[in-house]
Amino acid sequence: MSGRQWATSGSPFETTFGFARAVREGNRIIVAGTGPVEPDGSTTPGGAAAQAERCCTIIRAAIEELGGSAADIVRTRMLLTDPADQDAVGAVHARFFGAARPAATMAGVAWLCRPEWRVEIEAEAVIGASHSV
């Protein structure tokens, strides 16, 4: 594979802020910080677990659109606005990406793009990384 490819999720922030949901260059896919945005642009209702579920679903779809899979994920970053949500978000992360055992960071932040967001997640994948798992 040669040349850069992009994936989009339809989030209004992608156009407004001028970025792609994910970029593939060679065998590497980098997924931008992904908030809990529904197809209509609204925020996923519910708590941190429901929002993390939506973030992970968007991330997985972007990676698959670019020829990868959840098994190829080698790095994730989870940003939380409330440290009390770490167990709920961690459990969702494990369900989606635990088999790949990516290097992961979970950090607290003061705010995210929308005040109702409790979590934002980003990821990196290397196509073929799953072969050594």
C-alpha cells in the first residue's frame, strides 16, 4: 500500500476543525481523539461507559475502513474528565481492545470539546501487528 488514506466518521468537528478521523500511511493508522458523537452530531447519552462504548465503536470502524482491525491496535489514550469513571471506561476498553493488549494511557483532563463529554479516546494501529499477538 502506498499513499496516504483518510477515514471519516461524519463528526461535525472533522469539517469544522479540519481533520480526519483517522489517517493511514503505509501500515500505520493513527486515529484522532474520538469523542462520543452520534451520527446526527449529538452526544451519546448516558454515563462514561456508554460514551466510551461509542468512542471505541467509532475507532474500530475507522481502523477497519483503512484495512486494519482492533487486533492491530498498539497504542491507546483515554482522556477522562472525572477520575471516578476510570473503572467503567477501562472495562469498555478491555472489551474492545484487551485482546490486542495495546500500550495504554488514561489521564484526567479539565475539559473536552463539549461540556457533556466525559471521555475521549485516541488510538494507533500497525497493520500486521496482530500476527505477533
